[in-house]
Amino acid sequence: YKELAAKGELLKTGSRTFSWRLFLGLIPEEKSYIKWIEAIRAERQAFYKKSEELRITKNKDLDPNHFNPLAATKDNPWSDLFKDKEIRELIT
């Protein structure tokens, strides 16, 4: 695959997605279908695990009266979004 990519003939492989996974080291270079599937499954599991860790909705400490787009508190994170929107409208 790497030789074909170097020649600019990556489309002849039939799967650019597969080729990029190979180039980025997400799957092993050896031609083993089973090892490729195992590597892809492991990467997906790692992704899902990390995405669950980072979800802000999982945090039980968020006060809905404070973290609310309609709340008028000064330290509400939504107020920054609205300020940014107003500034963008002024610029354009």
C-alpha cells in the first residue's frame, strides 16, 4: 500500500480508509485480517471509553440553575457564548 501511495495510485487499493489506518499505525502492517479486526476493535473501545470520561453530562455536580442558557448569572458558561455571538454580529 505504501508503494502505491508513493506513486499516487492509492485509489487502486480499493479502500483509502484502510490505507490511512495502516499509514497512521492504527492497524499492524502484517497481512492478518484477524489482527486488523482486533486492532480496530481495541481502538474503538479506547475511543468510547475516553468519550465517556469526557462527557460533561455525566457530571452530577452541575447545577441546572447555573449551567443553563437562560440563567442570568455572571459566571454562567453560556454567557460567553452569547457575548461571542454578539461580537461576531457586530463584526460582520
